[in-house]
Amino acid sequence: MSRDIERRVIRLERDRHFDPPTAIFSDRPVTEEEAAEALATWHELVASGRASITGTALCLLGPELTEAEWIEECATGGYGRA
């Protein structure tokens, strides 16, 4: 195995997460029920790209906004001014 591939494998193995997350970060409001379900199914969320792990926190990623949704959020003060 080349040194480059070996370093990549070591880095990937080091970054694997085996322990369940203990906290949740989200870019949107999350109910207690949603949080409990997310912590229970965190492997599935990470595998599907709907969440990521940072340290011991599960970071929930909201859906990408369409242009119309972004304009609406800006108009209502959610992300700044339109």
C-alpha cells in the first residue's frame, strides 16, 4: 500500500464515529420529539447526508432553500434584508 493511501486510510479510520452524539445543533427549531428521534437514528441521518457529526454533537442540516423561499426568509427578517 502506498504511503499516501495508508495516510488516507488512517485519517478515515480516525474520523469514524462510534459513540452516539450527546448534543444537537440545528439551523432550524427542533422539537423534543424530533431531537430524540434524531439521536436514535443518527447513523441513518449521517449516512444520508441530512446530518453530520462535529465532536460529540449531531449537526442537523435543513433542506436547501429555493430562491423564492430565500427571498421570503429575507423579507420576514429570517436571514437579513432582501
